[in-house]
Amino acid sequence: MDYLIPGLLGFFTGALIFGAIYPDLMPALTAVANYGAASLPDMLNLSTWLTVVVFVEMVVLLLYVLEKKKVARQDKLAE
């Protein structure tokens, strides 16, 4: 039960900080990030399918590298 106290204190501290800066932060963020219904290919002026293919290749490459490095959870390695 003692392990819940630091987590709760962090939760409430983060909520207080967020509540304090929200009125100043959100108008600035919405002014900067107000692109409407823009997608990543629209913002980068690329073909939609080119963007999809590039992201698929990045995911496949990431999974390949993780497999080669044998990155796994420690509890799964014990089996």
C-alpha cells in the first residue's frame, strides 16, 4: 500500500500543474496547430500512397532490427 502514495502524489501534482498552465497554454497551442483537417501527406505535399509505403517500410525495418537484436521482455526470455 505504501507504493501508492508516490504515484498519487505525482498524479495530483501533475493535475495541479496542468490546471495552472492550461488557460495560458491552450490558446498558444491551438493558434500554432490550427491546420484544420490536414493530413501528413497534405502538409508534406506528398502522395498519400507514397506516405503509406514509406511508413510501412519503416515499421518493417524496425521490426527486422528488433528481431536481429533479439529485443524481448525479460519474462519472455525465461521460458
